[in-house]
Amino acid sequence: MKTLLCCSLFALGFTQASPTDAELLSIVKDRAKLERLTPKPKEVNSRFAELCRTLTPAEADEQAKLRLVPGHDASSIHAFASPAAAQSYFDPWGKFSEGSLVLKEKLATTENKTQGFTGMLKREAGYFPEGGDWEYFTVDGSAAKIIERGKMASCAECHGSYAQSDFITKLSASAAQLSGGRIMLHSSKAAPHGEKLQYEPLEKKNTLGFWVNAADWADWKFNVQKPGTYVIHIWQGCGTGSGGAEVEVSCAGQSSKFIVKDTGHFQNFEEREIGEITFKEAGEQTLELRAKSKPGGAVMDCRQIILVPKVAK
Ligand code: HEC
């Protein structure tokens, strides 16, 4: 894991989890090199957009008393992550390794003009336990100046209510295509259909499960931005004796079938490549996951599907 993150940071032009101010600013400026997690600007509650920044001491006092209510004058954001951190962002329980970077770009309601940035950089264990060991920072709208960085208590306090997801809200996670091309279809974003199949939210589960009725199925809707051929990666688990079900993944008029592998336990997930899909054009798509047979007690558990752009060999 660590090697991967070091590599991704290396690719971004620095090698350690503690960049200088100039390095941090160039990452923000060159954010097109990060993974953009939001295909389109995402509307946010204006109250949060307002508070998720560097506060004056008086505002910080005030913040404790504020009750957050949805406003009408929403502004919008884009969310970014370092490439190796993107997968954790889409997993409700995903934790981030040292060197991970998550960045939020705030856009004004009119003309989508950049108003400023807030970011979080995962530091070494023990750096700031109350803040999830993240370094927090805020940058001005032209990415020319760091307004503040460090162990910012005002940020940590609010982000601490998202401790389950490692202090990251993950409110920008959806079934979506990242700017780098991967299409993230996590079980928590699936729509299950039928009687029993459901997303099971506990950390040790965190999967589409309870697939005891072979007629149940699930789908994901997403927008393809980059036409092309994608390899289907599926994380499947299956208890001893229940393997052997035939499962079909269909999308864009194409289908790939595979036989579920017995992995010794339903939550022993194995990543498998089970076929390819070609999108001839950009636009809305629906991917369906269906069982063709169920020889054992349940079909399988499925934690996520990721469609990975096929690299020409
Ligand atoms: C009052 C609560 C609150 C405070 C204080 C706050 N944030 Fe946030 N932050 C949020 C919420 C809510 C979101 C998700 C916005 C959305 O997508 O709707 C968010 C999103 C983010 C994100 C995008 C990643 C994610 O969680 O999905 C970053 C990065 C971030 N905040 C950094 C900061 C920094 C740095 C500070 C301090 C300067 C800060 N925040 C202060 C509530 C807060």
C-alpha cells in the first residue's frame, strides 16, 4: 500500500508526505493531475460550504453554537484525491494511507468560478490523533497562497463526526467515472432489486449480500465520459460449499458471465477480472448484476465492481 502511495506522490513531483508550501500549492494548481471524483460540480449545502474554510477566532466560537440547516442558495464543489486514495474515498469504510491527499475546490454559484480550496493530507501516525492524523489546509481561489495549514482544530472538530470513514465525509462518492477513467461501482451505491439482496453496511460486511434468492439482482447507473473498452474487475466472496453459481454482468448491450469462486468465506473478497465492456459513446449507462444459477445457499457477496480502462498491450 505504502509503495503505491509513494509512487503516486512521486508522480506528482514530491516524495514525502510533508510537502513544502510551494509543493503543496503546485499540487493544488495542477489538480488536473489528481483524480477528479465529481464528474460534474456537486451542489452543497451553503452552510457547510461557508464553514468548511479557515475561520476567524470569533467565527470559531460561533461555530459551536450553530445549527446547520439546509439552505436554498447552494454553491457547488469539485472533489479530488491522489490516484491511490480514490478507491478509499468510494468505500464507506475505506481508510487512507500516509501521503493520501483529498482536495475540495469551491465554486461560486455563478459561472463556476473558483472561490478557494480546502484540503487534507494524511500524515504519519501520531501527527494529530484528534484530527485523524490529517494535516488540514486552505488555499485561496487562484491557488497562489496558502491561507493556513497544520493541525486545524476547527476542521478536525467537524470532520471528526466522520470518524468511521477516516475523517473524510465521502459525500462526493457516487457511482461515477473518475477523471483518470476508472468507473467506481461500490456496493453501497448499488440499487438492489427483489426480496433479499441488499447492501449490508457493517464494516466487516460492507457488501451486497443476503443473495439467497437467485432471482434478485442489482444495478448501478452512471455516466460514461470517456468512450472505450473497459476491463470488469469484481470483488467477490463466497462461503465454503456455496461456490459455482453462474453470474452475469450486463451493460451497453453486452454481457460477461463468470462462475463464482469459493473463497472460504462470504467476506473473503477476491478481485477478479471477468470480462470487458466497450462504450461506443459517452452518456448514461446502467450495469446489471444477475445470477443465472445458485447451487449453494447463496449466490455470492459483492463488495464492488470497478471498470478499468483497457490498456493496449
Ligand atoms: C461545520 C462542519 C465542517 C467544518 C468546520 C469543515 N468541514 Fe470540510 N466538509 C464538511 C462537509 C459537510 C463536507 C462535504 C461537502 C459535500 O460534499 O456536500 C466537507 C468536505 C471537505 C473536503 C472534501 C472531502 C470530503 O470530506 O468529502 C475537504 C478536503 C474538507 N472538507 C476540508 C476541510 C478543511 C481543511 C476544513 C478546515 C479549514 C474543513 N473542511 C472544515 C464539513 C466541514
